[in-house]
Amino acid sequence: MDRAQKEKVVEELGQIFESSGVVVVAHYTGLTVSEMQDLRARARDAGGSVRVAKNRLAKIALEGKPCESMSDLLTGMTVLTYSEDPVAAAKVAEDFAKENKKFEILGGAMGENALDRAGVEAVSKMPSREELIASIVGCIGAPASNIAGAIGAPASNIASILSTIEEKAEAA
């Protein structure tokens, strides 16, 4: 790599560290190409990405960023899994680590907060943005359906009373 290419990579990594909701750092020693492709596909499906970069360039890109404290994790063969959604990349990394023992999560960062291994696991168990939106919509929609049920209930009660009276009248 010449100097211009290195500067471009540092700039790209800087954008990743600034714009991502979460960045997970892991060792990937021993993973096959197909396993890495599987990880990339899972991350893409979840709205995230996977990036392998030289640790030295990543550390330079981290300088002055809110998540600079995670530069200690960048040793050995590391891979970055990241996403704008603060939960997606952590979920993908955790699921992949459960299936592949060669993929070892070291930690990461969520905004200014550095995460250790347990922190990444805790973030992965949080509901995703889509799940939160769905639960909020459900909460907003529930009162409306309750009101509609309450308004419609008296009419159905009257109808059932009238049908009971009709049945009694026919029986007599």
C-alpha cells in the first residue's frame, strides 16, 4: 500500500468509527473464506458491515474519536463488525461467535462507551430499532382498539339481549 491508499483507508475507518452506532472487534484467526463470507452476508442482512483493516491504520483512525479507548483491542488478526443500528452488529457478531469458536469477540464501542466482551453480549440482547418501533406502534395502537371495542360493545350487548328476548318469545 502506498501512502495515498493508507490515507484513504484511515479516512474510511474514521467515518466508520464516527457514524456507527456500535463497532465490535473480534479475532478471526482460522476462519475460512466461506465462513467470512457468511459473516459478511449476515451483517449485510442486518444492515451492518464487516471490515478487516490493519490495526495500525485503525488506531490512527481512532485518534480523536469518541471511541478511541477501544484501540487497546486492536492486536492480532482483528475484524470490525459495525452498524448504524446500535444493536445489529452486536447481535450478528454474538450469533456468529456461538456457531464458530474461531471467531472470538474481544469487545468494541457504542458511541463514547467502550465495551468489553460482556458489554457486547449485553448490547446484543437489547431489542433492535425495528423491534422497538414495533412495540411503540403496538402501544399506540392498543388504546385505539380498546376505544373501538368499548364503543362497539354496547351495540353487541343490546343485540345479544334482543336475540335472547326473541328466542324466549318464540319458545312461549
